[in-house]
Amino acid sequence: MQYQVKENELSYETYLELRKSVNWNNWSREQTEKALGNSYYSVTVWDTEKAIGMGRVVGDGMYFTIVDVVVRPEYQGQGIGAFIIQSIVSSLEKNMCEGSRISIQLLSEVGKEQFYVKQGFKLIPHEYCGPALRKVIYRS
């Protein structure tokens, strides 16, 4: 089965629907729309007319945080999450200036840490939250 990918087109409705699919709490519409508008990059994966996965990144050009990585439960285990992470990392790498480096972090749901380790992230234990993961990319 082939999926459609959309970059930087994550709408409030799609965001809300995908978060609900994995039983995550949602934010207010106003707050969500403002946050989505401030995303550095977002990617959504579609099966025909149905959004099945998303991820986005926020950042300042040096430090980036990957947030809202969701794949509908019935589509998990098919490489969609890995594709989303790869899309985000590739987008960040493409936009790096020569001689720069960036740091990419994310917070993982408990029990999902190894998925991110497989994507090249390293565990960083933290006493106030679940494991944080970090990936630093250098461009010479």
C-alpha cells in the first residue's frame, strides 16, 4: 500500500484527530493553532483521505525538539513512525548552514524509547520526566 506525504500542512483538525487516536490529551484550539503555526517543520502521512501519522519539530536553528509523533494504532509496526522521524531529521539536515551543528531532542512515551534509539537517538535520563533522547548532527 502506498501512502501520501504532506509537508508543513498539519491542520488543527488532523492534529486533534491523530492525538485522539492514541488517547493523548489535546490543547485548546487557539493554543494548538498558534503552536502549529510556529512549527519549524511538520509531516503527515495519509492513507487515501485518512491521516494515519504525523510529527513536527520546533526550534531556533541550533536546538530542535521533535514533538507530536503519532501513528494510528492500526498502522503501527509498518515503518511509518521511522519514516516520520527520518523526514524530520532530513529536513533539519537540509537546512543546516555550512560549518554548523544542531541538537535534536525529544521526549518519549514510556516504553517507546527503543524505537527512538533505533532511529539514532541516545537516552538521557532525567529525574522530572520520562527518558529524553538527543541526537546531535554536525555538518562540515
